[in-house]
Amino acid sequence: MSEESTVMLSALQHYLFCPRQCALIHVEGVWTENFLTAAGRQLHERVDRRGGETRRDVHLATALRLVSNRLGLTGVADMVEFHRHDSPTDEKGCCIAVKLSGRNGFWRPFPVEYKRGFPKAHRADEVQLCAQALCLEEMLGVTIASGALFYGETRRRSNVAFDAELRSLTEDVAAKVHELLRLGKTPPPVITKGCRGCSLFETCRPENVGGRDSTRRWIRNMLEGAGV
Ligand code: SF4
């Protein structure tokens, strides 16, 4: 797949949040920062300096560039932990660990993505993490069973298993994002509660599209969100 036809890993998360937001950012090149994106950026700045260090049996690699030619994806992993492992394979003979330059033994990759806020009801964060794992699998020739999401508000990690369902969802979303970018057409807004925290709200103006019913629905959502 050519460089022009690769899409950013973050586009998958944007698409699951709202296809229109994905098109505004990745087709029209619009980006507006609000409180939520600024908080997320600050969290990422701590891990976005490319580097690595080894603590006992874990090597930490930050800001690792990722690519998948198969899925046409590119991006940067916040952090990939490499856990020391006795052998390159698991009990089924599946390759799960690699050699690292300048270090003895075998190391099992484990991606960790940093997010602001709390764990969410939708699967956008999990899909973004799984997409990172699919890139690493292709780049390193290994199978990665799981990774973790770290949330700024809870200061906790939650483990994510890259099972068949999540892998299939991730590949499906990647295909849909490619189709969206190929068509180059921004879909109309669909008003949801997510609009309240959307960084592109002022650009999108969803309440102005779709006539009076749409405006009523938007006002109702806003009032519900404010607990009125
Ligand atoms: S304001 Fe709502 S419809 Fe518009 S891009 Fe954001 S989430 Fe999507």
C-alpha cells in the first residue's frame, strides 16, 4: 500500500466516535483544540518523547513509529513495553517474543495507550490499541495477545485482550475509514451526546443541519447532559 493511501491510527478512534468528525479532521484537515483535547495532549507529552529504558525484566519504548502495509495504517505508539520471556514462542509454538538490540534473551511486546478521562462505554480506545498491536505484529512477526489502556482520571490500567471479535472490529473500521477517505465526502452530522465534548463542535454546528427537529433534539441532548 502506498504512503498516500495509509491513514493515521487515530482516524479509527475518530471514526468510531463520529464519522463526520473523522472526515472533518482527515479529509478536510480541520483541527480545533478544546479543554478535552488539551488535557489529552498534556498526558501524551509525557510519553511522546522517543526513547527507551530497561527496568528489570521490562524494556519501555516510547513514541515508537508503527506501520501496517496490510491495513494501510501508520502512527505512533505511546508506549510499547517489552516483557522478558524465556523463549520466542508460547506453548502452542506461536512466535510471541523478539530479540532486542543490545539485550540478551527474548522480549514480548505489550502496547500501552494513555488516555485522558475515564474508561468509555464505546470501543474506540480498544480499537486504536488493537490497531497498534496489529501494526506491531506485522512489523515484528509475532502474535500479541493483549495490551493495556491507562486512563488519566482513574490513574489505572485496564487490560485489553486482542480477541477475534476486537481484531475483526478493528479491521472493519480500518476498511471504513479508507472508504471514507477515498470518497472524500464529509457525512452530515448525527447529533449525539458526544457532540457536547466534541472539539469540532463550532466548526460542525450540528444544530444548524437537519431543520427544526434536529435543533429540538440537540437542545434536549444538551439539557439532559447538563442534568436539567
Ligand atoms: S459536533 Fe457532533 S456531529 Fe459534529 S463532528 Fe462533533 S460529534 Fe460529530
